[in-house]
Amino acid sequence: AGRIFVTMAPGMVMMWEWTITGPYVPDSLQPSHGREESLDAAKVAFKARFEAWQAWAEGLEQLVIWNG
């Protein structure tokens, strides 16, 4: 459904990026990615966005489209 990974920001600052990579994410739930200063913060942000997506998807009357 997504991933969290470490990157180096300008100034050699370590940042944690998160992204929802599997399902289609509607405009109302964008952005589907972000950058945080800690792994714990990235986990919280990813979980919040994925749970928002999941609530949206459960309200659909059709199958959810996953990116291929």
C-alpha cells in the first residue's frame, strides 16, 4: 500500500519520506506523500492518510483501482 524510507535533505539532514503507492488516491486525499523529521512521525502521517483513504474506499459502491 505504500512505503517509508529515509532520504537526505539539503544540508545533509536526514528526513523520512512516506508515500501511498498502491491504490488510486483521489484529489480530496492529496497529497499521498510527505516528509517528516523522524521515523515515528512518518509512521503517524502515513497511517493517518492511509486510514483516511481506507474510509473513503469503504464508502465506494465499486472496486478500488490499484496502480499497476
